[in-house]
Amino acid sequence: MRQCTRATCVRPAVATLTYVYADSTAVLGPLATQAEPHSYDLCAEHAGRLTVPRGWEVVRLAVDLDHAAPAPTPDDLVALADAVREASRAPAPTAPPPPSAASGSRRGHLRVLDGGE
């Protein structure tokens, strides 16, 4: 469960705040499925008290601020365990053979030359 990104806040996040700088707009919507680097997860209290700079617009999408994100269900946990088991069964990738050091062979954009050429 993700926490509110406000400093010292330990409450669970229920909404995601994203800024659209080109439009001077702040969008507050449901909790995103993944944490993003330029988005901010907020708890109900901080989402409810959100203010923006003068001249900016706030777009508030439907968010249930009274309830935190639901806890994972047993089905979610079983699906996660199945995915982990499946990933562990996948064959390990094989390393490509090392390039030969023969005279005139190429490695990417570099060319290996003998000292006598």
C-alpha cells in the first residue's frame, strides 16, 4: 500500500495529484495504478485540503476520499504468487559468445586491428 507523499505523513494514499504545467492545471484523481516520478500520491486529508497557485485551475476527478485503496484480496495474492512462480520457471537468458579477437573483426562501431597493419 502506498503512503501519502507529503513530508512526515504516514497515512495511506487515496488520490494522485498530477500537474499540467502547460495549462496551469492540477489534476486530482483516483490513485494511480503505479507510482510515477512526476505525480504525487495524497492521503484523504491532504487531497481534501489541496490548494494551487493563484491563476491555476484544479480539476477534481471522482475520488472517494473517505476510503483508502482496498486491501489486496486473496485472489490478488494468488495471482501474484502464480506470476512469481511462472517467472522463476523461465529459462535464464544465455550470454552471447565473446567476440573473436581475430585481426579485422568488428565490435559494434570499433574495429580491432593488428599492430602490424
